[in-house]
Amino acid sequence: MPTRPNLTVIRCADIDVSVAFYRLIGLNFEKHRHGSGLEHFAAFDGTWTFELYPASPRYPDSSSARIGFAVDSCDDAAEQLRGAGFVIETAPANSPWGRRAVALDPDGHRVELSSPTNE
């Protein structure tokens, strides 16, 4: 049986700055809290949930994760992030997998942005 991801959770040192970063590439978040759990932010696309939780001593930030997003325009997404002061580690360029760039989110996660080569 094929599987597909349905949940990704990352831990953030400053959750508000992280929400701002991911909103720039098109995610729409809602605040959530499950029972007495921590308040966090969740974006849901109908099949997949991406959640941002605050880091804690028990669950430190997850900065070694690499996350990829398909975006309408890799160049536009990278420029929006750069314009907002975020680091673009690898500038947009064509690759065998399409047009790709890598940005660093506020916690150091490498975030791959990809779009079709024919932008």
C-alpha cells in the first residue's frame, strides 16, 4: 500500500518569526491547542498538516530537518524571503528536478523551494 505524508511538526525558537517566514511562501496558519497542550500553529492543505510548535528543553528546535515546498515561482518566493530579511542559502537555479532554491528559516532549517523550470 503506498503511503504519503500527512503530518510534519517542527520546533521553533521564536514561533512568531517562523510563522512569518512560512506565510511568505504561501502557508496559511491557524492557532491550535489540543487539550492542555501547547499553543501552536497549523497549516492544512486537505491531506497534509504542517505544524509549528515552540521549542522547549524537552523538545528543542529541530534545525537539522530539511523541508521542501513546491511553490508557484521559486524566484518570486526566494525574493520575497530575501526582501523580508531571511537568508537564501542557494540562489534559484535550474536543476534536473526543476527550478530550485534553498532558504534558511529562522531556526536554521533548510527549506527547499521548487517550481517547474519553465517559469
